[in-house]
Amino acid sequence: MTREVVLDTETTGLNPAKGDRIIEIGALELFDHVPTGKVFHVYLNPERKIPEDSIRIHKITDNFVVDKPLFADVVKDFISFLESSSLVIHNAEFDIKFLQHELQNINFPMLDLPVIDTLVLARERYPGSSVSLDALCKRFNVDTTNRKERGHGALTDSILLSEVYLEILGGKQPNLGLDRKKSFEMEDENELYSKGIKLIRPKPLTKRISQFDIKKHQEFLKTIGCDKAWKNLKLHQVLS
């Protein structure tokens, strides 16, 4: 099974090189593109003031984060949650830039994981259309009520992105791994056939056509003169 982590951050601004910091991280686990319910979510104290323009977007205030942990306090749990999985991020360049800056600030190893940027995927699939998260949610009829009421949030947006990502990939339905089990069974069966071993049903299937139907079909073939050709090809065995 393929494990991925959908990730989003909220920040004090747009540029970590100018002192902006991460104030929220939200991430959720996917297996075979389907959410498992396992999440990582934390608010952070950025050790600086949050500009009013940013507060209007995510509604996270200085008073709210004053008692929250520092990035250094949660980094080990965060990296542990990521494991070695691919990261699914919308506009990945922005979030990765902030994460790498935070890691660098505490002399922690940089992230070196595969990244799937859904912004890039959406632009390739829907050229000329708006591919913001809001626009994609609207396109796929993903409910954004929480986002409208509470503002942008890292975990909220990760949940929305997981649904959008699924739709971009083609709307694969959750299958609880049943198709994986089936594929294993088919591989085993094909291997047996390659070795000349034929599988026998423990209980043969019952005939789906009655003797009356077979007789009627044979009489019909005689009326159109195809009974001999049919027998020569041995196609009548399908009915017997």
C-alpha cells in the first residue's frame, strides 16, 4: 500500500527570509490515496507578532498562540509522522520553503521527501481554469463550510485537499484494500497456470441453461441451416 501525507501550513506572512514563521501545521495520512483518519495537527508560537492582514485570512491571533509550543518542541513528532512518505501539498513551494527555514533555524536535517504539488497537477489537467483550492473544491462539489466560517486552517485545508487530490486522480473509491487482495490472488492463479496447473472448483457450477432451452436452440439452428457449421466449430459445447 502507498502511504502519502497531505500537508498544509499557516504562517505569519509570505516570506521566511524576512522573519515570517509557521503558526500552524496540519497533516493527514493517506493509504492508496484514501484518508485513514490519522492526523498531525499543532499550533505554534512564532515568537513574533502576527500581522493583521494575516489574521484576517486564518483568524489566528497573538493571544491564541502565546502559550503554544515552539517548532523545536514538536519537530521530532512532526518528522516521525511524515516517515518517508510522499507529501501532497497545494502550492508546495510555499510550504516547503517555510518548513526548510524552520528546520534550518534549529539545525535540524532538511526535508528530503518526494513532493506531489496538486497545484501543478491541476494546472496540467485544467489549463486556463482557476486552480486555487477554493476553485477546485467548487469544481468537485467539496463542502467548504468550515473554511468559510472559521477562515483558512492548516488541518481544515489538508482535509479539503485530500478530497480534491482524490478527484484529480480520477475519483478512486475507497476499497479497504480489497482490490489489493484480489490482485494477489490473481498473481497466484496466473503463476499456477504458467506451471501447467489447472485450478478445479471444489463445487462445480450448475448449468445456467435448461435442457429445454438447449433443445429449442438446436431446433432453431436447423431452421437456418447452421447446425452443421455450429457443430463443426464445436461451439455447441458452450451450451452443454
